[in-house]
Amino acid sequence: MPAQTPAALAADPAQQAAALVETYLRLHMIPDPDAARAYCAPELEIRFTGNRLMHDPAEATAFNRARYKWVKKQFGPTHVVAGGSAAETVVYQTGTLYGEWLDGTPFEGNRYVDRYVVRHGKIVKMEVWNDSAEWLLVRAGLAQP
């Protein structure tokens, strides 16, 4: 199979959706929720761990500030679900979190999976799962490592 040209990649909805998600995440993790918002549809739904519903990247930034002194994502693979189109594509972004808990204790290797629905070039849904809650339970002595 011949390599795709840059123009062909730019026209590929899967590649566009993956690039949009990665750009959004880079901005969101600065954190720059105002810049990240440009990649989101007005009807955005964000579901964080614990089924916390949010509607704006600034809410997710505020949640992170209440849980971490600071946090960043070490990107792993971005997976685009087969069958996506310009109308709607599902993208998973995986990797690990690193940073400091509120007490200044550093951490790394905290796995995450984010699921995105990209519709007509905008993120309409973001779902977030990570190990933080379990790690906090261990830190509080409420669970075994």
C-alpha cells in the first residue's frame, strides 16, 4: 500500500479526529482551558472519574486543581475506532499521569484512558478514567496496593 500524502492525511477523518484530540489535550494539560475550548462543541459533555459531569474544560481544570498540586499526561497511543467519518469519530487517548498530589508527594505511572466523540470537527463528549481514586484510597489506608 503506498504511503498517504500530507493532503490525503489531512482529508482522512480518522487522522483529523486524532490530531484534534491530541491538540485539545496538550492545551488542556498546560492548563489552558480557554484555548482548549476552541476544539469543543457548545453541547460538550465531560465525564470524569466518579461519573462527575462537566460541560467546559475550565471545570475539568478546576477539578484537577482540587485533586493535584499539578498533573500532566504522558501520551501513549491514540486509537481511532474503525468506521468513523467526518460526521462522527470515536477516539481513545491512553497513557499515564504524572505530577504531585496536593501534599507535594510526586507520582508517575498513573494509567489513564480518555474516550472522545468528535462530531463535525468538534469534541462533543470526553470520558476520563484513571488510577487516581485507587491510589488515593491506598494513600488513605483504605485499600491495599
